[in-house]
Amino acid sequence: MKPEIRTLARLLVVQASWNYERMSGLGLGHAAEPLLQDLDRSDPARHADALHRAAGFFNSHPYLAGVAVGAEVRAEYDGIPGGQIERLRAALCSPLGALGDQLFWAGAWPAAIGAALIAVALGAGWWAPGAAVTAMLATRLYVTRWALRTGLRSGMQVGVALQRTRLRPLVNPLGLAAALAVGAAVPLVIRAGLGAPRAFAAGLTVLVAAAGIAAGQWLGPRTTGIRFGLAALVATLVVRLVLR
Amino acid sequence: MIHASTVALLLGAGTVAGLDLSSGPQVLLNRPLVVGTAAGLLLGDPWSGLLVGSVLELFALEVLPVGAARYPDHGPGTVGAVLAVAIAGPHELWRGVLVGLLAALAGGWSLRWMRRAGATRVARASAALQALEPGILGRLQAAGFRSDLARSAVLTTIGLGLGFAVRFVGPFPPSWNPSLNAVALGAAGGAALNGAIRNAGRGRRLAALGAGLAAGTLWAVLG
């Protein structure tokens, strides 16, 4: 199998050995290994140093980790001093993490899921979640390949390439689409869950939702929806048992 | 009566969901809506799967894995939640939500445990990493993947166990179900909106969230 294909496959599971010490560094080193094979033949000492650098601490977004792998491999073949490569690697963590978080975790993911929820609530079958997964799988494969090639093409100039990327302008539209889709999905899912509308059940739902929002906003992040939901269900059961 | 092969397939679906969240490839296979749909199809009850998956998805939308956020793992437990509703019937949706939330809490703890175990594994392999033994990176990646596989399988098993066991809570009069379902749905809606408000910040995204909420409410009331 071609080294680039092996690297791409490894980038799909780049977080398999994620840990608090090196975060996704080991996954990055593992992904870079096939592309550094030629360096092992031409300069074994440099190859060993390069692998050490590649497997050091690194944390960013898994979809965009290929940018760092590609840039680092290219810089190693270009003979850039190790210190400079380590600085490049450190400098890439935050921008790649922030771009990936905004694009995918806070943009494409909730937008796709929100759209699928709306479709399901309006009567669509299994194909709606299936379409969301297919779209995200295609995005993942495309972005992973694009990221690796951008890194390999740019090397130490990868910062400039990232500033010019066509991904960055997508952050705002995807964020807006996500907010719109999630906002519309909430009442539609509740309506589907309630079944035949009853004024009492609908009123209770709105009341509990408002209490949940208030608890989340004012009592701090420890009051998660899961804890609130469990507490509300247990409290309702207790009240009903007492009033029986 | 649920056949053993169906339980095995459910275990497989939950395990794949857990792996997708942590090891990768992170393509929505972990989302409750997707796992719920798959579990519903496997159980021959697609509507229960879509319904439970949709409601648990609202809880899952509260915390997106942005930055260093600590997040629960909703995927594997959703399988047990769908099982609970497939057994009890969609009028007892709240039983599925109860199972899904308990399993998601356990999922969050399991992620933290797995990451601490990963750090210990790396510390133990520090000499091999320093010497860069041949194949050490691959072995550590494979060990991490196996650890995640075991975590996901155990979590799915817990979810399935809860899914079977939750029918023994009660029995309660059928007249209680509407209020219990309403509470579960309200808490789910509140969780999703809390997360959406936090992610939207102030400005156009908050306006888009408000517009979506208004349109969805109108559709739900008039549709």
C-alpha cells in the first residue's frame, strides 16, 4: 500500500491512544511513520529524530491533524533544523484546534444532526440519520486528504496556506445553519415525542424546559442536562408516589 | 422475546458507536439519533429507535466536544435505551430516557478512566519510546484502540442490562406516563437549548437560534 494511503488510514484513528500526557501526539507519530520511511534509508539518524518529534505532545482537531503531519514530514525532508520544526508543531496546535472546533464540532456536526432531527420529526425514516452519517463520512475523508496534501505541499509555509484556505469562510455560515437547525429541531422533536397533544403535557414540557435552561445558565456547568433530567424524572416519580 | 443474535448485533452497534467517539473516525456514528435508528432497525421497531434516538440526541447536543470540554458518551447507552422502549412500548418513553441518561453518565466516567489508563501505558512504555523500538507507536495505538473497544463493549453491556432491568421499575399506572414523558422531553429540550445558547454567544447566531426556535414552534403547533 502507498505510504500516503497508509498515513490517511492512520489519520482516521489518530486519537486511538489519546492520553493526558501527549494528547494525540502518539497518533500523529504513527500517522507520519509511513511517509518518513524514505528518510530512514537516506539518513537514519535524522529519521529517528524526526519520529521522536512527530510523536511528541500535540493536540488539535482530528479532522485537521493531517495538516501538521504533512507540514512536519515535508520540513524533515527539506532538512529544516529540528528546533524550527518543533516550534512549527507547537504553533499549529491552537489554530488547527480552533478552526476544526468551529467548522466541525460547532458547525457541520450540529447542522447535520439538527437537519436530520427535523426530517425525522416530520416523518422521515432511517434514511435521514443515514444521510447525515454519509455526508459526514464523505467530509471526513475529503478533509483528511486535503489536510495532509496541504501540509505536504506547504511545509514550513503552512501558516500562510491555512490563512488562504477555503475552509475558513465556511465557519460563519455553518455556525448559523447549526443554530437555525437545532433551534427548529427542539420543538419538533418534543411535538413528535408527546404524540397526541394534550394541554397539560405540553405545558409541563415547556415548564421543565424553562427550568432546565434556567438551571443550566444560572447554576453553572455542573448542572448538566443529564443531571437535571435524571433529577426531574426521579422527582416526578416521587411526587406521583406520594400523591397516589 | 429477543433473540441472542439480536443482542449480539446490538452489542456490536453500541461498541462501534463508542469507538467512533474516542478513537475515530468521528463521523456521527456515536450520535444517539444514529445509534438509536440502528438499534430500532435491529429490534424490528424503527419508530422506537428514531423516537428514543431523537430525544437523547437533544441531551447530547448540550455538550459538543469543543476544546477541552468534558463530555459524556451517549452512544453505547442509547442501544439499551431503545431496548427499554421496544420492550415497554413508546408510551413509556421516559424509561428509555432514564436508561440513556444513566449510561451516558457512566460513559463520561469511562472516558476519563480510559485516558488515565492511556497515560499510565505511555509512562510504562517511556523507555521503549525513548529508544524508539521498532513498531512501538503502532503497538501503543493498537493498545489504545483495544482499551476503547473494551470500554465501549462494557458500556453497551451496561446499557443493555439497564434496558432489560428498567421494566422492573414499577409497575406504575398508565396515567402517569404522559407527565413522565413530558418531563423527559422538557429536560431534553432544555439541555439542547442550553448548549445552543452557549455555542451561539451573542449576535447573529443567537438570532438564528431564536428564528429556528420560533419557526419550529410554529410548525409544531400548526402542523
